[in-house]
Amino acid sequence: MNPPSRNEYNKRKHGLLWPMFFLFSFLLLLSYLLLIILPSSPVDDLSRHPLFFDETASSMASNSTKEALIGDESLASNEPPIHVDTPVNSYKIKRDNIIEVLDIPGTQIIPVQSAEPHFQPPPTYNQKLLTVQKRVIQGEVIVKSISSQESVIYRKNGNVEQGAFQKTLSDSTQQSVPTGSGHSIGCGQPRSIQYQDAPASQELFIISQLKYGQLILSDELFAYQEEGKQYLPMQLLAELLMLPIQFDVDSSSLSGWYLSPEKKIDVSNNLMMFWGHGSDCSIKQTRVFYDDWDLYVESKVIEQMFGLTIIFEPSRQRFSILESASVPLSQIHERKRRYEIFTAQQDLNNKLKVKEIKREDAMIGDLAMSFDLGIVSQKQRDIKNTQVEGFIQARSDIAGHNVYAGYSWSETAEVVNAYIEKTLADSWVKHYRIGSIESHSMPLISESSEGVGIRVTAGKGFTEDFRYITVEGEVEPDWDVELYRNNSLISIQRVGSDARYRFTQVPYYMGLNQYQLRFFGPNGETRTESFSKMLDNSVLEKGSLGFSYGSMLREQDDLQQHYINVNWSVTESLTTGVSIVKQEIAEDDWLTIPKLSMNFLGGKNLIQVNYAGTGDGFATGIIVQGSGGDIDWLADWEFFDDFASWENPDDRLNQQAQLNLSGSLNMANLSWSLSGNWKDHNLASDFLQFNAMVSGQYHRISYSNDLRWQSSPNENKIYNRVAASGRVQNWYLRSYLDLAVAPDLEVNQWVVNANSSINDRLNYQVELNYYPQNDDPFSIRNSIAYLFDHSALRFVVDNYSDGDWFAQLKWNSSLLWQPESNLWLLDRVSHLNTGAVKIIAFQDDNADGVFNENELALSGLSFSGHSQFDNTTDSDGELLITHLQTTRPQRLLLKELSLPDPFLVPLSTAITVNPHPGNIQEILYPVLYTAELEGSVMSLSDGNFIPGMGLLVTLRSQTLNREYKTRVEYDGVFIFDRVLPGAYQIFIEDKLTTDLVLKPGDYLELKGITLE
């Protein structure tokens, strides 16, 4: 019997088209109904909470907390907060006609007599930062601008206008929980918990979202995860929820109170003391972690401390705090409303506390280079061979562009990888790259591909394909790279001789996607890079236009592709796109493919419809992505009718579909995902696959288990992959096991890697490999590296079960050269993927921000927020800081105790830098000598002069939008100290009295002011 012809086969297949389409539609409908029927998460139930806090919170407050502290409020920062040391002072609050002194660390409150009207100035806010993040995503560089408001209370000359705390509950109801011994621990009473503190490890930070009720407080909260427990930054959390708590960076301690001043909170000297709230006060011991920005406390302890309910969703990397009567949502909404009103004023205040240093691309930049050279010898099938091989990388700025080049050689091959690119934040063209590129992904036509050519992205950012993303970059050869999404392991790669890593089809779901790259070097090096990508219902604003262009020669087969994409937002919920693609599907076989797309946006759902056609056939598809309850989901269906493209070579596919579901098991801190993939081939048998994955963390080990079922005409196959990675004591362990479960149980691959530092100079690494299908199934790699100050030498031996062996002796080092100063830096840690800045600190005597010849350089200043925190500015006032992460802005904070004189004040306490490899950016850091001002105020009453005690005196800058406030003392005298130089006006209450100019180091005594 003759096999059917292609046309007859297609007729039979097309007869199944509509049944399969209806089946797929039914599955989509069923999934949607399940999302509706399934009970919603506790977070989603918040909107139906029976208590409306805006109306009831104040009525529930007790008399002991009826007085609110009035003053400044601001939204919280997306980054770790800045701590500024200030002396401990006191509040005086009138309560029941009694003046009570409340000790609040880090604040100064001006006493007010009850008989005097209190002048309340408009609220001021801390800075609003525009930070830029960059990462190669989906064949383009994503530049993400994040508006982040620094939440540290804005200090003016040491005086703090404290936030307005809403009326709160005075006492918690006495609650207790049973313990294992039959006793109970009461929550409504003082509690003490012992804790062990330790510095935070960079690799254990997670970037998460924080919600309070339905309000998103932060999209990039730096939380900490250790041994399956989550730790939240207390200072930032307190500022987000407007709680009177202060973190002291020098002692790594917390102090403050909650609900009432009598219920003090003190976290210091390995002991927590606070008043217990909530329903579970059974924790007796805990751990605390700290860094230069905050103190990280276990979420369960925070629940006990404030009576809150905190839910962590691992799959979305999100913390959700259920609304509490003691922290009304209206209080936080009001703060947000006031922030929006005073946006312009915040922009000015930005320049006072934290200064953002924009990225600079140099005309002739600094040269960063990396070398990896060695001798390789091997024995394979009784043939011995010895050769020299090496790899050189270089990166620099040339004519305002970043240039990269990598070259590797051996007796078998030579590999070159080079490109020139530029990222522009404030222009219509956002990014372009020439050389080795990654193309944009276009559904139906081509996935993101590697090649040589040009790629341009312009206009408003848009997402052409929101099914997956591609993550790629450069690192040294023989490094291992692990990719995580929301702390779940996605994939692992070992970098080859081209020094490139590339992850394709990386999950990309609705909401905030937090990605982390973990790098493991052959000498025992470890480092991490984190970035985020948001997929929401605001792909483009109405009327905005997005544009992308690409022209490339594909690396895998030397075929060419040229394309242009234009996206236009018709309405707030409808985006249309047009693409013209000229594609070489075989040698000298070209197709011109027009493509139309439409994005429907709304609520928590995105729908994309695509259509592409040629003269001979067409292709169409629909992508639906959404979120409901605890589940995120993605559905994709594509149909091809006599349509060939890079995505469907030789017209092999008739149609394909996939469905992905993901969520988390909150009680177990586990993430899960279910997926199905079906392909209807024109000639070959259908392909059907289902995957189920669970991932989580145990102690410091991240793990995942992926179960895969595949269907074929002859048999069904089941595979399982188990992966684990993390630190156990002094060892970093990684293991990957691939199993065939059915029809027969067998091991496909098993890799175990362990490395540890023997001492400060020696690192040992061992790797076991088992590949049963190979002729030599077992192999073991032993590697020992000696770390010099400026380089590293490693010896590696691989032994195989059949007697073959492979050995290499390699030396590697990294160079950073600054031509302007002829500065040469050698380091064993690469400068290729990290940035550097040079801080130049000086005494700015004329307050012009320029380092003039007659001004003094300041030595001995130190900054936190980087790895070389012990280094200080030299005799020229210069401090070179290297190995800064480039995927996100870096915050550098002056250690104020390093200032040589208490009357010296920096214009900006902290700076935010955006470093990049190839340019050591110089940053001027002016420090000013402050001035002091003294005066007196008298009131004339019935011919007698009476001291104006208690009157508010405001010293207002005419140029910097800065104010200093104080009160007239009992003898009529007022004093301002540590005032930055400049032109000022003095107001008594709201009345202008005089103008003056203060110079650095001035001590000015004003004539007496008399008020009638």
C-alpha cells in the first residue's frame, strides 16, 4: 500500500483542525472557569473586608493616642533606605493638659506652648529618583526607569517634621497560644526574644513586591531569605507604614514604639524587647541580618511585633500585608495623595539629600580587559595532544559608545564576538547595537535569534512577544550560569569558548517578574546579578508609538532576515502593530511577510492576536495571558496554512498550542507550574507533552523538581529532572539529576559539583559526571586554584572511566587602564562586567560645586554600599571604587563619622551612581563648611519687652528650596547651626523679617527683632 501524498495527508489533518480548535477553546474556557470558581487568595479578599478603616479607625482609638504628630510624609523608596545619624531628642505632646516627654531616636521636635497657634508648613518630601536599569531582554536592551521616592524623613538642620500618625488602637486584646508543654504565651504583654545577628549575604537577597491591602507600596523591596524564612527590612517597612521606628546603622539596632509611647520597641545587643500583638507569640529565638541600609527581621516576628498578617507568595515573589485597624489604609492613601500634590517640590528636594549621578559615556574611555591563557593536554583513544589556547576580552567607551570584543583561539577553532552599542534614556531612539546581536522575537515568524547585524529600538517601549523572553550576556569561559525567576531555578548553562550565555523561552508572566543570574567561576568565584521586568496592562500609552528594526545574518545557518516593526496605541486598551519582514528561509529563497497584530488590554488580562501572510499561505495565532487568585496563566495557539518561516521551517507544522499555569503553596513556600504543549505536524506524528514542576528553598539550598510526560505513536515516556544549588557550611554544592522514569527507569545524566575555599589563597573544586549513554560514562574533575593578589592560577584534571584524561593549566587576570591618569589596575576579579567610579571629595569654600585650585581636598572620607568599604579618600580627595554591579543603580552613603570636622556637611549625604564597564566615571563630592546664626525676638506689650518664647522661626533658602526651623527660647534667643551657605530669608511665624547671606564658616549675630 502506497503512503498518502502530502495533499491527501493535509486533507486528513485539516479534517481534525476544527475539533482540535474547539478542544483547545474548551480547555481555555475550563481554565478560566476554574480561576473564577476557585476560592480567591486572602490578599484578594482584602477588598471585601467588612471594616472600612477610613471611617472606623479614629473612632476605635483610645484617649491615650488622640494626639497625632503632624508633619512630613512621603512614599517609600524602592531601594534600601539611607540612614542619617541624628541625636536623640524629645517630643513634647500635650495630652490631657499634661506635657509628656516622649523619647524618639533620631528626631527633634520643637516645643509649642498650648496657648499659641501652631503654624504648620506644607509637607515636604524626600527625593524622587529616576533610576535606570539595563538588561538584554528579548533581543533588545530594556531600559527601565523607576520612580522611587526616598522614604527617610527629611531632616532640616537636625529638625524633623514627623509624619502624621493616624489615631490607633491603644491596647491589643489579650491573646494567647498554647505551647507544646501545655502552657500559653500571652500576646498582650511585654515580650523578649533572643536573637543572633549576622551580616547579610548578597546572594540571599530577593527582590520582591510589597502590598498593603490592595495598595502596592514597593515594586522592588530588598528582602532576605535564609533557611526557608523571609526577613523584611525594618526601617523601610516602618517608613512605608508610618511607624515611629528608627534604625541605627552604627550599632545595627532598632528603637521606637508602637500604638503608644509606653509600648517601646528595642532591638539591640542580641535581645528584642517589645509589646506582643497578634495571635501567635510562640517564637522565643530568631535571627537578624543587617547591612549598610537596614536591619532584616523575620516576618513571623514582625507579625508578633505589630499584630499584622504577612503572606509571602513565592511564585510572584510578593509580600502581602492584610489591612490592620492599627495601620489604616486611608493613612497610606493620604500620604500618596499628598506626594502627588507636591511632586514638583520633591524634585527640588531630590538634589539636597541624595544626588543621582547620570551615566556618562566617554569619548575615549577606560580600557577593561580580561585574559585567560593556558596549556591544554589530553589523551583520547591512545592519542595524546598538547596545545596552547586562550581567550581575551576587552570593553571600553569610544565616541560615546560602549564597545566589546572577545577573541578565543585553539588548534581546533577560533571564535570572535564583537559589537558596539549605545543606550539613550532621553531621546526617541532608545538603543541600537551593531555587530553580534540578538534579534527581536516576532510570533509566527521567528523567535529571538543570534547573528551578526544591526538592531534598533525607538519610541515608547512595547512588548512584541509576551510569551517568553531571552536573557543573554557575556562572561569568562568555563563559568557556570544559573537563571532564576522569582527564586525558582529556570535553567543552567556552562559558558563555552565564545564566553556567551543565552537562555531562551524564559517564563514571563503577568505582573512583576524578578530574575536573578548566579555566576560560578572555575576559581571558586561567585557573584549575582538581578533585574526585573514588568508585564502589565499598560504596554503603551494612548497615542504613543513604538518602533524596532533589525537586519541580521543568522549564526546557525548564515540565512538573512530584515524587519521593521511599528506599534501604535489606538486607545488605552487597544494597541495595533504592523511588521514587514523579508526573510531568507533557504539559500537564495526569500519571502516577504507582512504581519498584523492587536493587543487587547484590560484588568489582569492581555490578549494578542497575530496574522501573517505570504503569496502562498497564511498563519494566525492568539496569545492570552492573565492572573486570577493565586494562579498566573498563559495560553497560546498558532495555525499555519502552507506557511513557511524561521519559526515554521519547511512548513512542518500545521498548528501548535500550549497552556501554562503557575502558582504557589504559601504554607510551604513552594512554587509550582503546570504546562502542556501540543504540535500538529504536517507529515510527522503529533507531539504532546505535559510538565509539572515544584521549586522552593530549604535552608540555603534552592531546589526544583520537573516531571515531564511525552506522548509518541509507539510509547509514552516520562522524565524527571531534580536540581539543587546552595551553600552548606563552607561548601557550595550544585547537583543536577536527569532520570527516565518510564517505560524504563534509568539515569540519563547526573552532575554533582562542590567547591570550597581551603584558605584565603586556595580554592578546591570537584565535579562528578555520569552519562550512561557515553562510551566513558563516568568522569571526575578535580580543580585547584591559587589566588594571587592580581591574578589566579588553576590546574584542572578530568579523568574518564575508559582511561582517557584531560588536563589544563591556566592563568587568568583582569586589567583596568585609565589613559587620562595612566592608572593601571590588575585584579584577579574581572572588570569586564562591573563598573567603577572615582569620588573626588573637597571643601567647597565658595559653594559652587566645582573643585577650584585654592580649595582643599578632603582625605579620610569613607563610604558604605560597596565591597571595598574600608578604603578612604587619599590626600588628593580621591577614592576609586571598583567592581560595582551594573544591572541596577548603586547607592553610596557617606559615613559621617569620617568627616574631620562636625561643622562640615556634604551637599548630598548619599549619591546614586549608574556605573558601566569601560569608563571610570569621576564624581565631584563637595563638602561645605556650615554657618551659624543667632538672633533674638521680643514682643512689645503695654510698653514692656517680653521674650517671644515659643514663636516659630523659619530660615528659608532663596535658591535651594531648603528650610531650617527652630523655636524662640525662654529668653527670646533663637539659634541656627550647621546651616549650608547661601541666601536666606527669616520668617517669624509667617511674617518676613529680613534677608541675609551666609558664607562658609560664618557666625552671624542678628540685631534684635521686635514684634508688636
